[in-house]
Amino acid sequence: MKKTLLVGATPDPSRYAYLAAKMFSERGVDFVPIGIKQGEVFGREIVDLRSKPEIEGIDTITLYIGPAHQEEWIDYLVGLQPKRIIFNPGTENPTFFAQAKEAGIEVLPACTLVMLSTRQY
């Protein structure tokens, strides 16, 4: 399966981003957890989003940060040239949608957890 960038990763088991990491791990999805929280999820160190690291081969970005915290990361995330960005509930952002679409990236307002559960991922 192609590589997914999980934006907003956290080691906090009460968060949806953690549940997504768990499901990715259980289903063998290649993923890179990235966020501002330190720690690891399912044996993978959370990459510091603030460093805006170059990560190649990203097929999908799944967002777990709300619109109020997205602005400084939009150019960086679009610049990674994923094929699609999944805007999970509460992360929808018309400005980000438009910029991604303009760059030729598919925009999906959807729930990664539901997509994984129903084998639509």
C-alpha cells in the first residue's frame, strides 16, 4: 500500500489521529506520523512538523489538525505533491481545498477511520 502522511499525529490514545495510526499499523498501511507532539505511535517516531522535513513518495495526506492551525503548513503540505488529501471531520478548509485542487491534488472531505473500516482507503 502507498505511503500516507498522518498530520497531527499524537501518542494520546484518546485522539482520532492515534486511532488512525493504530488502524494503519494493524492493516499494514505504510505511514509517517508527523505533528508537533513528541513521542511515538506504534513503533514510529513522530516527525516534527515544525521542521517541514522533505518526505518523498507521499500518496495520501490525512489531516488531523483543524483549520485554525493549518495556515502555516498549507504550502509545505501541498509542496509534498501527494495524490490526495483527506480532510477528516473538523479539518475542512476552503482555502486549503482550493490551493490543493489548483496543484492537481484530489481533495476528499471524508473520515479516514470510516474509509479504513469499509475498505475504501
